[in-house]
Amino acid sequence: MTLLELKNEFAERFSQGGFEAADIEAHYIVCEAAGIPDREFALHARDPLAPEVRNRAESFLERRLANEPWQYIFGHVPFRDLELAVGTGCLIPRPETEYSIDLMLDGLPAGAAVCELGAGSGAISLALASERPDLTVVGIELSPDALKWAELNLKTLALPNATFLHGDLFGPVAGRRFDLVAANLPYIPDGDRGKLPPNVRDYEPAEALFGGADGLDVIARALEQAPTFLNPGGRVFFELDPCNAGRALELASRSLHSPALLPDQYGRTRFLSAKK
């Protein structure tokens, strides 16, 4: 059997399992199991299938058919120019969050101090620190399980201008001030749990997803506390659920100036920006 024949077999099994993008699912699993870049599959399609590759691919397939996210199965995910380790206990970084880095960096002064709330895998903090070595970045994470992933990624990337701290919102940085406070805090209303696909609902940590009845419990606390931790002219930049963005804008206007909602790369209202 060749890698192409294995891919075709897996695509059929995914299709039988009700997966819409069966061919794409099979493609990624075979490439990962064989240790080849997915863009180079055509160069290896006729390669003979080694037994160890078949066994590894079968293990990946079983987990994916049970709706486990492929990022957890493979143990890593690309985020901008970085490759981040991810697994049980941390939120999987999304493309919208990748896009948000450009918006955060726009106009951020040289030597700025940055704080990320709810760091998760460390994606935002590490991307900012990597792309702007002049920044001083601190990420804060409440979940010990998620913090382990952030610290692992920091150790791997060896970025001297980033650190991670354990705690709730601004608790670990009392007395400090920042030019940017970034956050992808839980923002999904509790009642929307049943609307989520099983790979999200059944695997990713609930504490990183759900934010109370309107999805804004944690975000509201962060917005209320933010002015104390911002330098004059400093700003917050939060990711939101489009369904509660208007309410978040109202909350921001109580403690911050010039609140504005911004779209993601798909045109959906996704981000909140406001200044001290």
C-alpha cells in the first residue's frame, strides 16, 4: 500500500463517519503520521506505507473519529510564524486570534509593556514577543493546566522578553502599568454550549470558553479593573463573541475612552479596543 492509498482509505472512513471535509481530514493525518509537510504530499504519494506509519495513522484516525481536535492529537498547532505545543487543558488558538496580532501591533510604541490576560497556550504573548523583541510581555493564566502549555512554549522558543504568571486577571501584576492589555477571555454564553461542535464542547476546557449567562462575566471584571493597570493612553484589546459585542462596548464605555468594535478577517464583529 502507498501513502495515497492510505489517504483514500481514510477519506472513505471519515466520510462514513459523517465528516464533511473527509479528504482534508485524511490528508492531514497521513502527512502527520508520515512526518512530511502537508504541502509536499504529492511528492510522496507513491511512497510505500511503512508499518509504523500505518499504526500511527490508525491511532490518529481513531481519536479524530471520536471528534478529538486534531491539534490535540498531533500535539501542536501553527500560530503565525510559531509552532506551539497544545493539548488537554488549553484553548486551541484560532485564525481570528492570529489576525488580531496585527491589530494589536498597529501603533504600539517602541519599548511598550504588554499584559495578556488568560494566556492559555501563550499564543498572543509569544507572537507579540517574537515579532517585537523591543516589547516586554507578561501573560497571566488562572488554570494551572493551561499555564503548563504556555511555559512549555516559552521554554521552547526561548524568548527573553516574555514571562508567564499564575493568577486571576491582574492579581499577579499589582502596581504595574501597561501600554497594552490584550485578552482572549471566555466569552461564549453558557446557554450556547449545545450549539458548539463536539470537538470544542467535549474537549476544550470549559473555563476558557464559557463566560456566564451573557458570556461577559470575566470580561466585565477585566474592563472594570483595566484603567488601574494602564499607562496614560494605553489601550485594551479584547476578543469577543459577535453576539455580545454590543454589550461589551457598553461596559467598556463606563471605565475607558474611545471604545470601538473591530471586525475580524471574515468581516464579523470580533474585537473591542478602548483607551485609558
